Amino acid sequence: MIIVLDIDDCIYPILHDVLDRELALKTLELNVLHLVKICKKYNCDIALSSTWGKYITEDFKFIREYKDDNEKIYFEEGFKLLKPLFKYIKYINKGNRVEFILKFTDKRILILDDVDLSQLETSTSTTKIKFIKMNNFFDNFKLLTIHNFLSNNLP
């Protein structure tokens, strides 16, 4: 099973400088904990579909030029909190998100993204793709939907 994961505004609030940086980091930390538990319980790999993929090397180093100190803090602090996920990240997208996702159609795919990718949802005898629109948090409904999909209780 594959979890196709976005980061910005999916599991990490991008308005950290407008709202509260510490709260944004705590949100990311909690979401990473949820994802680690999900990956362990359901034996999932992660395919990183985020634009962050452009800045993460295959050996999980973060390379990026920043427009200001605020952006540098956002990315560097967030990257540190993502480290528990590194052992589950097996694929990193460097290009088109939809084409990237369609490479995994031989597997059960859970898409977690703030961009509406519901057009990719399918349930056939060979392919099962579930899209969940994420807006920074795993709420109870999303966690139940994830459980039902990954444990084969939903198509």
C-alpha cells in the first residue's frame, strides 16, 4: 500500500507566519505521529508528492534557497519534524503529481492532498485509489476513512 502525501497545507500549515509558527510546528509534529502509526499498522510506504520533493535528495538532505529568514525557518524546522517519516518515504516526486500517482496503480493508493485529486479515485478488481482532502489536520472522520480504506472495509 502507498500513501501519496503532500506537505504544505496538507499536514503542515503554510500560514505559520500569519498565525503562529509554534502551533504550525506542533500541528506537523502531531500529523507525523499519525502517519507513522498508520504506516506501521497498515504496512504502508509513502510516496512524497509535495513540491518539497524538489528540495529533498534521495538520501534525505534538504537543499533549497530561501527568499527570507522566515521561509528558511519554516522549511528547516518542518524538515526536522519530518524525519520519523523518512524510513517510510520510498518515492519522491520531482514532476507532475497526477503522472506520479498513476505509476502506482498496481498498488492500493491513499492520496492525502489539499489539491482536489478526487478524479483519480477508482475501485476496480486491480486498482483501488482513495483521495482524502487534507487541510492541515487528521480529524476523527479522516482517520476513520483511512482505517476503513486501508483495512479493506471500504472500496
